[in-house]
Amino acid sequence: MIAEVIVNSSAAELNRVFDYKVPDGYTIGQNIDIGYRVLVSFANYKNLEIGYIIGFKETSEFKCKAISRVCDRAFDLDKYELAKWMARRYFCNLSDTLRLLVPPGTKTDIDKVKIKYERWVRLTKEYLSNINQENETKKFTIRSEKQKRVIEFLLDNKEIPAGILYDVTDSNSQVIKALEDKNICESFEMEVLRNPFLNKVVKRTEKLELTKKQSEVLNGIDFTNYNSYLIHGVTGSGKTEIYLQLIEKVINSGKNAIVLVPEISLTPQITNRFLSRFGRIIAILHSKLSNGERFDEWRRIQNKEARIVIGARSALFAPISNVGVIIIDEEHDSSYKSENTPKYDARDVATKMAKLYNIPLVLGSATPDVRTYYEATNNTQNMKLFELKERIPGAVMPDVKVVDLRKELANGNKTVFSEELYKEIKKNLENKEQIILFLNRRGYSTFIMCRDCGYVIKCDNCDVAMTYHITKNKLMCHYCGAEKKPVQICPSCGGENIRYFGTGTQKIEAQINKVFPEASVIRMDVDTTTTKNAHEIILNKFRDEKIDILLGTQMITKGHDFENVTLVGVLAADSSINIGDYRAQERTFQLLTQVAGRSGRGEKKGRAIIQTYMPDEFSIITAQKQDYKRFYEQEIKVREKLKYPPFCDIMVAVVVGKKEAEIIDDANKIYNIFKSHFDVFAPMPAPISKINDNYRWRVLIKAKVTDNDIDIINYCLESFEKSKHKDTKLNFDINPNNMM
């Protein structure tokens, strides 16, 4: 019997299947099948490569090697069908999509993550037999008090981890060794699962009484067929409680659930809500867990010990069976789109899965993606719309005020705090109420310029300005990670008039400490959340220690629920407007609406202040009014006129390489190959024309991509691969997050 294997190797040809003999002693359907991981000898390499079995046949036209080792089942047939669909849909190798389906930490090395074992201790059967007999002379004589305590404890507890035994009996390994020598007790290895909830204490909660509108949503979802549902609910309208009660219905029916959340910073809060309601039948999957923790959570899911999977976009591929619902919270969030190969959109993949399983897909957001809302209001993709226009009883929407920073400057105020925001921060500090301040720039200064000649300090590898980070006292590139020492002399003219411009979160933190010395402040950005559990630690400190001010970047704008936060300040609302992307207005509206919605989540009335140099921008005006409908109606007219999504798809082909002449030549090849099929714009340098010492040219392609178009696009890409320069790379993406 021959197994058809996809080899997980960069040396393997595109989507090529390789034939290997099935070893003796293996029977299809019993100890080997489609979806099994294997180790195979590939090409002339001495090291074995990981492969995935995708089929079987009786014979092969080739002289075949035998599979070296059959490992375990990595995925089932349903997931394999999904992987095939993704490879075709996102124009990548099948091995790229199959890698998404295997346990974390084992994609490149089959034995990288190992099962964890712990030493346990118990009394021997012989000793238990002796003490149960009436003949007292057969008992062992024990003089050591520590040994006696160990025996007495084990008589009551049968078996226990050695570490706990040492603690409760004040013993150690030498005491246990002495008892083992007497054949009184024995040690053994017990498999244990690494538990990401180990030190988490969460009180049990019961389901809340739903409002009339919440009940309409809950009762309006059909669990017997595929349909997609958009819950458009204002911030604080109780969407999470609907999710919890939806899942309770699914669990009670004997099925399981997948819940996606966008930001790692949201995971602790939503995890606590689910833990308090469902207990340990939940599993979490996200990148901040250790490889061992993710591996063990994966195994818990595979072993049916977990029935609810919560995590970032990769949680879609968890080995959970009998799924009854898929929920995507904050569905508008850009993190649901992968920027690495395969460049999939979790919302599209979830839709495909829901159709395969014939189950409902539930999307929720206060600021839905324009494409999603268009589908819901036009009843495409079998999508039904639910609207929750008010917060749950006891909470009201915050008052939002826009401050024109041009007038502040004219009045001589050059600080980052407008007069209005300064007064409101003071008021909150006096009232012992908390504050969230949002600025979407990390670092201390955003660029460094010579005032004599205008030279801007840029990264040597990338066509971008470097950012100054005061804590490291270094200039850093946020694209390739390069670092430099701060400059005192201009590299261009030799002048000493070096000025640090712009404001990042580090500088704001320093200014808060200066302007509000009585306030406690905690910062949450990429620089402060690199360590394990950093997000949860920061958020818990803010809540539990009643820290006055939480300062942060985009990760603080959505999902968080703090009852004592009554003021939100947006320090610079303009940074997301001028990014050269057709979604700039949408993203600005979403950011401002979401962060304003963090205010007034409890009984106290909330306020939000948006500082901007562009108060007349439509996204800012509608965000002030928290008016999604008005924003959408204006934005959809612009999209239709310019033929932007949802009225078409935008494909971006970025040609990358060290030699600019070859890059330009290959960009023109892409243009010529695609222009006979689609609306294509002439090649031009990418907005960031150089990253990590690689030149970048971009070709934009517009089309409403149908199933037939996917075949054409794959044909065009194959044609380009055959004609391009050897060292050129192509990054091809459909509806990318980043147009840069």
C-alpha cells in the first residue's frame, strides 16, 4: 500500500504529493489514516522531514521509500478539506495550510514539545497488604517521625505529587528514598497537563436576566442550519452575555463551541467570564502561552476534555469535534487577517467551516466591518442583522466632546493636554475615578530631524524614520527591529541642532508624571507587554490597585470593562486618518468609537474627549455622536463610487528583492500577466519602498473575485513563478490589512 504524503519542507515543489510505502504492521483506519503525521526521508537529506498523509493508493509509478515513522493523527478529514480550500483560496502551498492544523510547537520538529511528567508517590501493595493483616509482627517498625508522617498521609491520600508530599509532611527526597529502600512506598511518573489557569481564582457566576432585545437575538439564532448572524450592539449592550447563553444552549445539546477574540489583551477578561460560567471545560489558545501550554491545551481539546475553545484566529484550527456554533467577537478587528502565509481571513475561513458543519456563525461588534454590515443589510451570505442600540440597564452611553487642537495652539497651549482634558483629568483624580488615555504611537519621539538641513534619521535597512525609545536610550526601527545609538551630530551636514519630534506613549507617561504628580499611571503598549501574562498583570493592576490612569495604544481600545472608568481621552485622533489606505476613515471611526465606549460602563456617567487637528473629518464627527449608521451610509457611497470593497476585491502583489532593477522588471511582468484578465494599476514603488534591505514595488489589482477568478489568479501566479528572476520574492494578498 502506498501513502500519498505532503512534505513539510521548503525544498518540496509547489503542492507536490510524494509517494511512500506504508510500513508493515499498519492498517488503514486503525493505526494509520489520512491526517496522520509521519517522518520520511526526503531527497538526499540525512535528517527526516515531517509529512502529512493525504491519501492512499495500491501502487505507484515511482520507486518508493518506506515511511520512517508513523507519529500521530494531526487532523481529520473535515480539516483536510478545509486546508485544500484555503490553499486554493489564498494562493499558497497545501503544506502551508496543513501546518495550521497540527499541534503547536510541532510544525518543524516532531519531538520539540514533549509530554510533561511529574513524580508521584504511593504506598506499595506489599506494605498495604501487611498492615491490613491481623498479624502485628508483620508490620514494619518505623522510628523516624518524618517517615511516619509520610506513611500516615499516604494512608489517607493513596497517591500524591512528590512536591506536595514534601510540603505537607515536612519531608524530602531522602525520606522518600529511605521508605523506598524498605519497600514501603514507591515513586512513579504521572503525565500532567500544563495549566494556563493554574493560579487563577474565579468565582462561579450564574447567567444574567436578558433584556427584551437580548432575548430576541438569542431566540432568533437557528442552531439546525448554516446561517450567519451579525449582532451590531453599541459598546456595553451585553453582547458577551448573549454569547455565553448561546454556548450554554449548544453545550446542553451535546455540541461544542469555538469563540474567537481579536487581541491577546482581551483574552484574560473574556476567559474569566467563560471560566466563571463554564469552569474547566474551556481551553484557550493564543501566542502568549508557552509552547508546552498550547500543546497541552490542544491535547485536552483532542481528548474531548474541553468543549469550548477560546482564542485568537488560530483557534479555528483546534482539533475540536462536533462543533455547534462559531462566534467571532469584535469581528471588525484587523487581527483576524493573517499577514503571514497563508494570508487567510479568519472570518472567511469561519464562514467556510460553518457551511461545512451546517451550523450558525455569529459575528459581533459595536463598529462592524463595512463589508460585513453591507452583507447583513443586503441579506447576502445568508446573513441576518440584529441591532442592540442601547446599553444594558443601569449604564448609558458616554458624552463625547471633540477639542480642536488648532485653537489650543492659537491660545498658546503647546502641551499634549488640551485645557478641557486637563480639567476633566483633575476632576476624575479628585473624585477617585479612573481614566484611560489613548495614543496610537509607542516610543518617546516618533522621528529625529536635523533643524539645520532637514535630514531625518532613518533605518539603514528600511525607508522609514526611526523612533526614539527612552527606556532603552536607543533609536529603533518598528519594521525590521534594527537599533542605533541616539545621534548628537547630523550625519548629513555635521550640524548639532538635532531635534526630537513627535510624541509616543513613553513621552506621554513622562508628561503625566510631571503635570499630574499626584496620579498613579500604568502604560500598556508593545514595549510593556512582551513578557508572559503581561497584558493580564497590567489590566489587573489597573482594576485591583485602583491605578488612576491607564495609558496605551490600540490594545486598550476595545473589549475592556472597568466600572470605575468615567473618562477617556484620545490624545491625537488624526494618526489613523492619513495612512494612505481606503479604510482610513473606517478605522478612525472604529478606534474612536471603541475607545470612547470604555467610559461609563458602570452606574456612573462616562465622558470622552477626542483631541484632533481635523475636527471636520466625517469619521470624527460621527464617532463623537456614536452614530455608526450615519458613518456607514456615507462610507458605502464612497466605496461604491470608487469600486472599493465590498463592491470589489483588492489584490496587492508586492515584488521584493535586493536588486531594484530586477524588482522593477518583475513588477512589470506581474502587470502584463494580470492586465489581460483584471483591472490592474501600473507598477510603482510601495509606500514603504524598502524594508530590511529589500526593495519593494507594488502592483494593485481590482476584481470581484469569484470561484472562476481564483483559478485564473492561480494560473497567473504560476506563470509569474516560471518567468521571474531567481532571487525575487512575491508577496500576494487579497484584501490585505496593510496597503503599505
